[in-house]
Amino acid sequence: MDIDKLSVEALRDGIRDKVFTSEEIVEFYIKKIKKEDGNINSYLTICEERALKDARIVDEKIAKGEKVGMLAGVPIAIKDNICTDGITTTCASKMLEDFIPPYDATVVKKLKDADAVIIGKTNMDEFAMGSSTENSAFKVTKNPHDLERVPGGSSGGSAAAVGARLAPFSLGSDTGGSIRQPAAFCGVVGLKPTYGLVSRFGLIAFGSSLDQIGPFSNNVRDCALALEIIAGTDPLDNTSSKNIGSTDYLTGIDSGVEKMKIGVPKEFFGDGLDPEIKASILNSIEKLKGLGATVEEISIPITEAGLSAYYVISSAEASSNLARFDGIRYGYRPKEFEDVYDLMEKSRTEAFGEEVKRRIMLGTYVLSSGYYDAYYNRALKLKKKIKEEFKEVFSKYDIIISPVSPVLPFKCNEKKNNPLEMYLADVYTVNINLAGVPAISVPCGTSKSGLPIGLQIIGPHFGESTILKAALALEGALK
């Protein structure tokens, strides 16, 4: 039996039915990580002892006939900017190298309540700032399909772990595409939920008005199951929506796309889009037409300005959020300093990486006196217009289809020293975060050189059920 080829649902059912134990499954994955992850570097921390202990507890419950959760004993990997009680949470930064949270993020608590077993924390771009997972202070993660290429970012470790079958599923965070782009690069499914659907409590913030936690998996049904567990209103999170309805995403997921109206924005298929990606997405659109969907070309011209608004807003929020890391209360502290001002300066200079410093400086600039209205305030107005534009589109269409990335997975170090070129790779994903709507990346083909290609399905606010139905239908049509 190829355990690493089994879905989350199959693993859960097998553990419940005593075909195998949770301990056996966890032990299998830990051994595989130790053997193979040295080439990929998807993990920062492996929780071997703790994971095996948690697995035995689930097995004991089953042996006694006690009720177990929806993820009974299934292993999961967590991005290292999501707090885990008693487990190091570094944000892949020297600043938090030794930080051990005294509490669980709400999503982690929900996973534990569902009897999932955390097997490790995954690598990422430092403080979630990057598109390649090359900005980690500790290691560079590689793409499991080609070790010379990047896995995407900032949730590259979580995507690579699932893509390499070193975890059945994982959690990441998405500020401007940080789940969907690495999912596309690594050939897995990745979902960015509606802003407010999943609690942000315990997520170490990059851009507070944009960040969302979401799942990675190897198939759409597993993604829906994971979302079902982590979604819901949270009184600990002021940005958590109070209007969340049913979070049962598996019921009716296989009802198909017949009579579904799909919009395809022409702005997302212009110059700069790799021809192989374009061909693969157009082929997928034809598959959806064959399943009974109606597809029309649409125009959302305002999205062309979204990238600049995103980097102004996200950098401003990063500047504010990261101000707390001053070497005084917690985090990195230099061995020698003259006074409190020298302490703060040295702590931040020595512990933050180049990309984090770049975003802090940009954010501080756009928030400074004389520039607030010229940059930050204008970006907020554009964000509101983008949200209204998407709302208008979804009054006529059920979903929107677009590329995830304009380029195929690029080689390590290819864009690291050209931040502008790196930022442009987010052109198709940032608008979704600005609008606060959900979107999923689904594998839709491979390039001639064997690199994965992802397709993005975007839905209206709290339209996760709709995009999951379309994703499952496409997944089946492409098999």
C-alpha cells in the first residue's frame, strides 16, 4: 500500500476502521521526511516525539470505541507563522528564532479538536514576504518537481511538503497569492478563503487587512474537508465575520458546473503570460464548457492597477505590524548595545532580512507625513473600488477563471536580486486579496519540460462552495 498516495479521507477512514493505526501513518511520514526532505527543505521543525504521542492517543480512543474527530489521526504540516503551543514558531526569521508560543492559533486548536496530528512546521519567506521561499533566514526550499527551481512563496514549504508527499495536507497563509502561487508551482490544490471566514487569531501578521489562512492538499475534496474544519466565526478575532453560514463544503461538491456562468477577464490573458500556461488554461475552459458551463470574456480594467495598491497597503501594514519587534519584550537581542535606542536599532538591523527591511522602509515612507494621502489613502480608495468591481462582476457570473502566475516555476536565484520582477509575478493574485473574495488554485496541466501549471477559480464573498464545485468538476475532467 502506497500510504503517501492516499487521500486525507482515505487515511482518516483507514485509521477509524483499524486498517492501520495513526501511529503507523505518522511514523511513515516522519521517516519519509527524514529521508527525502534534505533535498527539498520544506520543513523547519519536525515534531516527532509529540506527533507520535498524539497519534497514540487517537489510536487509544479508537481502541476503546470512543468518538474521534473528523481528521482522526491524520498528519498535517503547519506554516511557521501560525502559532503552535509549545512548538517553535519562527516566521523563518532570525528575529523569532527561539520563540515558542504559549498558545495555539484558533485554526490549530480546531485541527487538534478534530484529532489531526501536527508533524511539523514548514519553511516560508521571512514574515511571509516573498514569492519564492528564498527569503527564509534558515534554508531555501526547492520545488519537488525540479530541485533547481523555486516552489513559490511565501507558503513554499507547505506547498512543497504536500507536493513531495511529505504530508497529506498542510496550512499556509495568503496575503497576495502566497497559497495559490506555490500551489500552482508545486502542482497541488491551494485555497485562499474569503477574508473573515477563517480566524486569523494566532497568525503572526504581515498585512492584517489581507492575510488569510488556507489549506493545501493533493485533491479538491481534501481541500474542502480541511476548510470545513478551520472555517467559522471566532470571538478572539475582530476581523472574523459574524455572517458565516454553513461550512459543510463536501455536501453537494460533486454537483458539477452545468448552467454555471463563468467570466474570463481579458486583462488576465495579455502580454507577459507564458504561452504554455495560456494554452493549458484555455484547454481547461473548453473542458468546463463540455460539462455544461457557459463561458464569456469579460473586462475588469481596474485590476491592472491592483498590484501597486497591494504593495502600498501591505507594506504599510507590515511596517506597523513589525514595529513590535524591538529586542525589548521578546525576539532577537544583540549581545552588546549602548542604550535602548542602540538596542532597538541593532536588533532590527541584525535580525531582519533584506526583503523585510525593504518592505518596512517602503511602508514607513507611504505612512509618513506628507505622503499618507498621496500613497496610502489613495491605495485604500482603489482597494474599495476593486472590491466593488468584483461585486458587480459576481452579480452576473458565478465564478471567474484566470491564470495563477504569468510564469512557470523559475530557477533559484533567478529573480532574487530583482524585487520588481518578483513582485510582478503576483499580478493575477493580489486583486483577490484586495477584494477579500475566495480563490482556489487547481493543477490544470504541465509544461513541455514537466513543470506544473495552475488555474485560478475566483468566487464571490463566501462563495467557497461554488469554487470548490467547479474545481472538483475540472479535476475530474482533466484526469
